[in-house]
Amino acid sequence: MSKLFTSLQIKDITVKNRIVMSPMCQYSSINGFANEWHYIHYVTRAIGGAGVIIQEATAVLPEGRISYADLGIWKDEHIKEFKKITATIQEHGAIPGIQLAHAGRKASCGLPNKGGVQLKEGEHAWLTVAPSSIPFYAVDNPPSALSEAGIKDIITAFKDATIRAIKSGYKIIEIHAAHGYLIHEFLPPLTNMRVDKYGGSFENRTRILFDIIDAVCPHINNEISLWVRISATDWVEGGWDLNQSVQLAKLIKEKGVEVLDVSAGGLTPDANIPVSVNYQVPFANRIREASGLITGAVGLLTEASQMEKLLDTQQCDLIFVGRKLLRDPYFPINAAKELDSLNLSPDQYYRMF
């Protein structure tokens, strides 16, 4: 059997193959609630054969949403609709996961198909927060610099969201510390000019992530896995870089994180990113070798043979697939046929092969 379709055991969780659906925002929610669109969207990819389905960035607080149409898990009322999604994902053999997020200074935006710019006023706008009062774009409203009490409230929100996520049936909790959103904003000095215990040294700049992990871990058991997504580099001078990512990976492994989802960029709008096939894979590879963490590679991974080679050469352990699964929800079934002549389609689709 191909490497892509071998299982992976993480504590008491058996992931049936190495294909993970990356979290991708759908901008289709009202007041944070999941609806029929989310149900169909995620369940279809589970039917299509993915081993893990990671739900889009789901805000731990209302002001932590990227847009007013983001999913949220800041109150118990959200749980009911999520339960429907997770139950059906599991019925089709996939592991349901959720990405818990706070957008920081990149919050309060309009919908991407309508420009996606920051909304500065009106019913769908709110004041953003960040480690320091530095806007993402120069034309944006400057965010409010968080007080230590405000940081504590956000840490508590991640803990409470984790508890709700577990009640909702999610088996993987992924903390979003990438792409220029709140936790990531604390990591490099470019966006963190604080002089308290959350700024300055590496230890201080990473403190919020470790505080969140410490708050979340008591609620994680052998049936739940804790993952973190990072941007391994900011692609800008003076930003977060691979060496710091390696150092971080070693430390979070000791804290109980089992998988590192390795992406890159997103902190600044002027980064010069050399986008090409496999361009982020070396980051996952280096972190995997240096830390021993299970790592996932992501970014322009579109072909079954490409994914197979990455796994066969031990450059990563999991393949995170994004836009490819939007274009083809049944990519895993087709990839299995291409690599192994396996028919992984559900019984109802026996005519596929």
C-alpha cells in the first residue's frame, strides 16, 4: 500500500490515511452558527475519503472573527449544530477537527468576494486588538494594544472554546498560531513591541501560546489530539523565522502538542514569498527532523504522486490539502485508485470504478 494511504496512530485516534483537509474559511455563518452549507461542505469531503477534516478558523470570541460571517464557538449555543457535523464526519470514517482562532488585528473585515478590506464602521465592524497598536495595512484602524487582563481573557476563551469543541465531538483541537492572526502577532518583534512579560525575549513573545496550551491541556485526554498551526517564516527581515520555529516545536512537544501544521507567511502585506511547488515542505522537514514532532506539509500540494514522494522520503507525516479539495471533494478516492488501484468509494458510489 502507498504511504499516502497508510494509517497513523495518535494516542487512541486512528487516522485512516495521511490526507488532512486544511481549514479554509467559508464566510457563511450568521452570529457564529454553523448551518446547512457547513454541514454539506465538510461531510462531502469526509465522504470523499479524507482522513482528517479540520474545520475552518472558528473564533473563540466574537471580536476574534476575521469577518462577521465567520464560524464561532464562544457560547454553548453553538455546540448543537457542530455536533451534527462531527457525528456525520465520523460516520464516514474521517476524524473531525477544529481550528480555534482569534484574528487579532486582521479582524473586522468584509467578505473576500466583496473586497475583504477592513470594515471601519457600521453594524459589521468592531475595534480590533493586537499585542501592539500596529495596523496590518496603513489604512486600517490601529488595533487596541491588549492589556495583560485582556490577554488573560483571551487565554480563558481558548480554554472554554476547547471544552465546547470536545463537547461538540471534535477529536482534534488545532490552535491557530499562523498567518498573521493574533497568536502569530505576538511571536515576532515586528508586530510585538511590548515591554511586559509578553514582549521582548523569545520566551516572552511565545508566552501567550504556551499559556493557551497550558490552559487547554488539562481538558485533553487520549481520545483528543492537540495540534498547532504555525507560519514557519514571515519571509521578511526581522520577522519570525525557521530557527525560532524549530525552537518552538521542541518546546511545544514537551507541553503535549502532537502535530505541527507547518505553513508560512501572513504577518505583513509586503512579504516577498517565493511561491512554487513544495515551497513550504522544507520547513516541515526541518522541524520534523529537529523536534521529532509529527508534522504536516501544506501549500501547492495537488498531485497524488507528489504527496506520495514527500511521505516516502520522510519529509513530513501528513499532507494538508486545501484548494485541491475545494475543486475535487473526491480527490482522496481518486488518489487511492491512482496509487494503489484501491476502491475507497462509499458503497453508494460503487459505479465510480
